[in-house]
Amino acid sequence: MITIALSKGRIFEETLPLLAAAGIVPSEAPESTRKLIIGTNQADVQLIIVRASDVPTYVQYGAADLGVAGKDVLIEHGGQGLYQPLDLEIAKCSLMVAVQNGFDYAEAVKQGARLRIATKYTEQAKEHFASKGVHIDLIKLYGSMELAPLVGLADAIVDLVSTGSTLKANDLVAVEHIRDISSRLVINQSALKLKQARIQPMLDAFTATVNGRKN
Ligand code: PRT
Ligand code: MG
């Protein structure tokens, strides 16, 4: 059996065409079932539906052979036990620093003040501000980071931005770009060796599809 870990929503939707290229069609959509294990048209391939930030963990421990996870999630996880052979170039966005409109970020940074940063992405926030020599107090949140500056919980947030409409709707502006983010295929290192005959053709089909999109 080959088990593929995916999260609901954009990653599932954007992975569907890649699975199709490898001849894999899920028998149900995660949005229309409460099942967490979803079969496919291939008797020996199943999907498991997990939180986006849990995908690397399932693959690391071999509970799933393959998975799809955002670079944001992979950096926070650390990537232990994972082979990351392919940037699928899906679910693209950017990791940014954002503040409330009117907050003088440049001045706050220049004065060498401690900035209070609210984020789910604590590893990347630490690394980013350390590289700039800016001292921060980190406030770990699990979602809706956009609220933090509006209610005085933080001076700035580190969050993902795609269209920018969430920032705009909450009177926030992006002040720094940390990195571009896309989702990667992750493979359990021992599964790749033990199940190579079944996994390699899938990897080849995904690679051909991604390369085909670039041309
Ligand atoms: O939603 P949940 O709490 O279950 O987990 P999650 O947010 O980690 O999962 P999900 O499915 O929302 O995101 C999975 C992956 O998609 C992330 O790990 C990213 O790699 C990628 N991705 C791409 C995004 C976005 N675009 C994105 N826009 N993930 C989140 N967002 C959020 C962002 O955090 C912000 O709240 O969307 C909002 C901003 O969107 P815009 O379009 O208004 O700028
Ligand atoms: Mg989300």
C-alpha cells in the first residue's frame, strides 16, 4: 500500500491534477466526507487527510509514504527524515512581515527597539529578525495573526500573503518580504528505498507535469 498525506483545501485541490497525471483518482472529495482515509481508483494507493502542518510528521514517521506540504510548514518542521525531491509549484504565496497601516516600521527597526512579533512561523521569524540584528519578543499564535496588531497584541506579524486581500481588509500593510513559498513533494526516506518500484513512476509523472507547466 502507498499512503499519501494531503491537507484539505488548496493543497488537495492543486494536487489533484498531479495525482491524475500519475493515474490516481480519489474516490471521494475530503469536503464531502468525514472519512480521514480516502481510497483511490488504484487498489494499492490511499490518501490520508491531515492538518497542513501535520503532513511532514506523518511522512517523517512513515505513517504516510508521500505527502505534499508548503515550504513554510517544512521549514518550521525541520524536515528530519524527509526527502524533498520536487517543488510542485502549487499553493504559492509569500511569507511577509506586516504592520498596521500608519505604524512606522522603519523607524521602530532603526531605533533598535524590541519589536513584538505575533506569528505561527516562529522559526522563520527568529531567523529573519536575527539576520537583521533586530531584537524581538515572539508571541506564538495558531491562526488569525492579522488581528494581533489591531488589538495591541503585537507591533507586527509574520504571515503568508497571497492576494493581499486579508491584509487590506484588516488595515495592514506588508513591509518586508521574507521568502516565496510553494508546496513540495515529501517522501519518507526509507519508503523511497523499500517501495521504489511503485513510488518512482509517481515521482516521474509529477516531475513531467510540473516541467510541462513551465514550458
Ligand atoms: O487552515 P489551517 O489552520 O487548517 O492550516 P493551514 O492554514 O496551514 O492550511 P491551509 O490549507 O490553509 O494552507 C496550506 C498551505 O497553503 C500553507 O502551508 C501554504 O504553504 C499555502 N498557502 C498558499 C497559504 C496561502 N496561500 C494563504 N493565503 N496558506 C495560508 N494562506 C492564508 C494566510 O495565512 C492568510 O491568513 O490566507 C490568508 C491570506 O490570503 P490573501 O489571499 O488574503 O493574501
Ligand atoms: Mg489556512
